[in-house]
Amino acid sequence: MKTIITGVAVLGTMLVVQGPLADARSRTIEAPVAATSARVAIDAGLPTHGGEDVTPQQLTGVVQRTCVVCHNDQLQTGNLSLQNFDVAKANEKVETAERMIQKLRAGMMPPPGMPRPGGDTMSALVETLESIVDQAAAKMQIAGDRPFQRLNRAEYESSVRDLLGLRVRAGDYLPLDTKSDNFDNIADVQVLSPTLLDAYLNAAAEISRLAVGDANASPGDRNYEKGGYNSQWGHVEGAPYGTRGGIAVIHNFPADGEYLFKMAFDHTTTGGFQGRGARFEKVEISIDGEPVAVVDVDQWMTVADPNGVNQQTEPVFIKAGPHQLAAAFVQRFEGPIEDLTTPHDWSLVDREIGSNGNTGITQIPHIKDLTVSGPFRVTGVSDNPVRKRIFSCRPVSAAGERPCAEQIVTRLGTDAYRRKLTPSDITGLMTFYDMGVQEGGFEVGVRTALQAILASPDFVFRFERAQGAIKPGESYRITDEALASRLSYFIWSAPPDRELITLASQGELADARTLERQVRRMLADPRSESLATRFAAQWLRLPDLELIHPDANLFPNFDQQLSDAMRRETELFFYNLVKEDKSILDLYSADYTFLNERLAKHYGIPGVIGNDFRRVTYPDATRRGVLGHGSILTLTSIAGRTSPVLRGKYVMEVIIGTPPPPPPPGIPDLAQTTATGGENQVLTTRQRMEIHRAAPVCRACHQFMDPIGLSLDNFDVTGKWRTRENGAALDTRGMLYDGTPVSSPNELQAALLTHQVALVRTFTKNMLAYALGRRIEPKDMATVRTITRAGEQGGYKMSTFVLGVVKSDAFQMKASPAVTETAQGNR
């Protein structure tokens, strides 16, 4: 016998339950934790008279009858046993409860083919679990502990840029950042080593010399490389108009003097000069758009001189400071590429494809490397924007040098340390100034002090010291100055500006209204684009796009420029959500995007002219949200074909937040599955998938991933729309794990939005992890739910999530770790 409850209304701690009971009467029952589901079915054995409590104990019975079939001590399916799980005590097993909540909110449990309780029983279960866990969490301050953070590569570059106005490549000095949970700012994996500390010290020495200038600079080489996947048929941004291809960079010249420019060109696979059949090619070297040298290129891969042996220009005199440097071919004609393989406007057949001679008649030289050598015959150091930014005062007498230097050092130190300097800070930095003065006078003194600032732990690390004595494990509110840094590196991926530092030094950020005004001011600042280029790019795994190189024989029109445009589309799309404070649900359903001419033509969208990106409304429903972006579709493919498995796994892992388990050992990759059927017929990807997942051990996970990926299979490897594969019509039909039939991208989008809670929480969880610089733990999920509920009340606007993160205890507080680390943090 079953008791079916068809209506539940929540009145305080009472549940009003209505249903077709034996006595045909409504009942009001007490429940310690109120389930807020609209429809609940509770199975088996409940009496039909006298009233029955809808309690966590009854929901424990649902777990035992429904979930323990797979999740028991013997099977341990998914490394999880619920055999002794008590819903009423979910707060005592938070990790297990959160795993259940995650799967239930995504609609993935019970899995396809398994019995499912009627009505909204599972909704009642998940809401009750959340209620119990969240009520317990509300009694605690969820702060979380983490070690101090160091500046990663991106943060180091932005910090130097904001401090000095100097653009540097942190990769020239610092090793690769370690990533955890997709992000490169997770503190506990930012391992310190003697090598890394040396790298920061060396960077400080070189950057201070580049910024101030060095009249005693010794000649050296600086190399810039152009990847082979870059087409060099068209104009390169930063190079003068009237040129094609080449390399354009911002180069920091350390002194006024002469410099040589050396070039190397791509080889063919047989070792010859790429484009050796070309004639009359010239390379123009320009500084800030002005030509300083034009040289001929000969067929022996050299820049020709009378003897035909040199690969460098004549010496060129250039003043110190950052300059736009370009080495590009003089463009001799315009028009589409007419070519043996493809007649299209853009094509990688302007270089050799493979070793089978598949080259087009447009094969042309490509600059591979540009090396700057110098300076030679140094004449001094000219003023430039970076030096003017540093030397905010100039002494007119020897007596005025030290006061002026102290003014410069105090200003730079305050900005670099992201806090007001103490007297001991200033004294220490001026000691370095004095050392430099003895070596070379006022400017060398300032340069030496600047080097000390850049090498200081207060610049490289983000300490969050506690005020007063803090017991191990105790939570405390971080200082306003530490909060200002958390804010700025979260929203700007850069140090706090003067306004934020001033407010922090005055203790104003403790006021909730002041804090909210600052958040909104920062979101309106163009620097908030880092939420797109840093947070969203890493969450959506856009850096992986660099690893995907579609087969040039199959996709000859795909090159690095198109790949870069795809990434930029997604970044601009997300930044638009930030800038216009739009709903984050647009991530999944927007009927618009941002395109330039190249990408619009790739998508088959007419009417977009020029290299500038602009907002474009899709002409039909085939593309919606980020799952219609070429960036996502390409990074979830492999070189020669689409991968519904990778696309399905991506959606489960990145979008829904329910990653599938890794495949069991010994399972062959899909690429190893036979690619041909009877009479050597080439199989489609779907046919190979069906062969691959025929084994039950494979089907267990593929039944979740494959229907998602197949619904996106009309998009080819490069995100172009298609209807056939290997000559056969595509069959994209499938059934989602929740029973929803899907066969197209727009049907998938609609199906995903029925699990809106899971989508929004996954987004929030990732944003919180990025903001905190630590992995999100099960105990943090109550905070995630609080933020998402506030976001729902605010119409899911982007600002409501950013404010929710900033206002949380997790963001504003910190838990004291072990005694030794506490002592270190207070040193």
C-alpha cells in the first residue's frame, strides 16, 4: 500500500498535506524540517489513517529503498555508500550530503533505467537535505583557511603595468603557474621554491632597469616567435597598414642606442625555405608605425645584403622606452587566395600542409622569429612615459635629492604593497636608495629602491595578517587593506587603485554601503573585463583552445587568427554580461553574440564587415549561448573529427558541475574503435560510439555524456554547421538522462534550463573559488546556495553574484590555520 501526497504547502514549521487518502480528508502534520516540494510521493508501508509526519526519517526510508540499491557497502557505486545515511543528520556528513544534492539538483539520480519514486519525492529529498545542512551552516562563520597567495603570471604583469605603466611578459621571468580546479590562483598549489624566489629577484632587477633606463646597459638579445599556425597572408594588428604577416610587439628598449633586428623564416618539412619560389619580397621594420628599415628577402632564407649572407638589418638608432615594434612583409597586392586546394579568402595553404606536397600556389614566406639585439653605442636614456610616471619630482639641488626620492619611494611603495607604508617600510627602502646613490647617483638610487620594492615579499605575496592574538582554527575578519586586495584581484585581476587603498587605510570598507558602492564602481571600470579574460576564460577552459589544431587537410581555412577570434567572441560575450549587468542565464540561452567579419563568415552570418567585433543577433535558432560558440565547440573536438563524448563530458563537468568518473583501465579510446564497417564503409562518429559503448562498463557513463554531445554534432570540428558526415546524414537523436529527448542544440539548451538551479550553482561555485583563491569545500556549498538565492531575487543579474561573493563570510573572513602558520602570518 502507498500513501500518495499530491499537495504540500509550507506554513511555518507545519506542512499542509492534501491527497486522495482513504478518508478523503486533508491532513495537517508537523515536520521538524519542512519539505517545500509541491508534489511528493512516499512509498510503502505508511498507514492511511491517523496522520503521518513527513519527516527526515521518512526521507531516509526513501534513500534506503531507492539509493542504497547501488550505493551500499558492497557495491560502493561512485565510491559512495548510503547504507547508514540518516537524512536528519545530514549536517554530520556534509560531504556525502553535498554529493547527493549535486546529483539530485542536476536530475541525474536515480540513473536512467532505475526505479524512480513518483511525484516530486526526489525534490523533497534534496530540499530537505539543503535545509538541514544550511541551517547548521548558518550557526557558523564559514571562512576557510588558505596560505598566503603569491602573484601569478597574469597578476604580476598587471601589477607591474599598474605600478609603472610598463608592459612585461611574466613568462620571460616566472615559471608556469600550477592550476587547480581550472584556476591558476589557487593558493595551496602555488608552491614556493628557491628557483621561483630567484625568478622573482631576477625579474625585479631587470624590470627596474627597463623602467628607469640603464645608460650602462650591455648588449643582449630578445627573441619573439610567431607560431606556425598563424596565417601570414593578411594584416597583423600593430603593424603598419600596407603590410602583411610578420610579428608586431611592444618592446622595451633599455637605453638610447643602436639596435639590430634579426629575422628567421619558416622552413618546409624538408628543411628548405618556406616560400622559396617567391620573388621580390621585402620586410619592413617599423617603430611606432614609422619605417626605420626596408630589406629584401632572398630565396636562401636570408635578408639579402650585397653578399647574400646576413640575416639582420643595418644598425638602427632608437630611443629608450617601450615602443611598438613590427617586422612585416610589404604587401604587393590584395584579393582572395587562388589556390590549388581552396579558393577561400583565408587559408593555411599559404604555407605547407604536411609532407605530401599538399601546397597551394600561394605559398609565401613566413617570419618565424624576430630578434632584437642591442643596445650598441649607447648615448644615454631619454625621457618616456614610464620614466615620467616614476620621477614625479626632480631635485634642483643636491639637498633636494633625498626628499624627492623619499616622495617617489613612498608613492611607489604604497601602490606596490597595496597598503599604507609604515615608517620602518620607508626607512628600509631608503636604505636601498642610499646604496644606489653611492653607486651611480640619484637615478640609480631610485632604481635600486624600485628593485627592492619589486623584490619585496609585500609586493610578490598577498599577506592577510590577523590583528591581535588569534587562536588556531579561529575565524577572523581580514583587514580592510587585505579586503581591498581581495576585491581588486577578484574583479580586476590587478592591484587596488588609490581610491580603494585610501578607503581601506581609513577603515571605510567595513561599512556595507561603502563596500557595495566600491564593488559597483569597480564593475563599471573597464578593468572588470578581467572577469571575462581571466575568470570566465579559465572556468570555460578557453586556454585549452591553444592545444587544438584541426587537421589542415580537412579544415584548411582554420588558422590561429580564427582561433583567436573564437576566444575573443566568448570573452566579449561574458564581459557584456558584466558591463550591462545582464542575467547569467544569457550564458546558456542568448540569441546574440559578438563577431568580426572573419568569424561571422565562418558561421555563415552575413552583414558583418571589418576586423572590429560588434554585437550580432543570430539569424536563426541553431546557435544559442556559449554552447554555440566556436571556441567551446573546437576545444571539445579532436583534430580530424568531432567528439560527442568530449562535448558531453564538457557540459556535465563545466556547465552542470557533475563530472563523470574516469574510464576504467583497459577501455580503448574511441579513436581505436574500428572506423570502417562492411565493404569498407567509413563509419560515422555515432556508429563508432555505439560500438564503443556496447559494453555495460562503458554504457554506464556514456548514457549520460553521449546524448548531450550528439545534440551538438551538427557543429563540425571548427564550429561550422553541417548536416552530413562522411557522406552520411547525421543522426543526432538522443535521450537525456532525465528522459528528455534531444536532437539539436536548441533542444539541448531548453533541456538544460530545466535544471536551472544546477547551472547557476555551478557558475557561482566557480566564481567563489576564483574570488577566494582556494578550492570550494563541501562546507562552502551553503554559502554558494545563499549567493544563488540572492541572485535569483535580483533577477540573476551579474552584479548580484559578484556582490554575493564579496559580502559572504568566506570572502571577508579567514580561519586561522596551524600555530606555526599563524605565527608566520603575524611575523
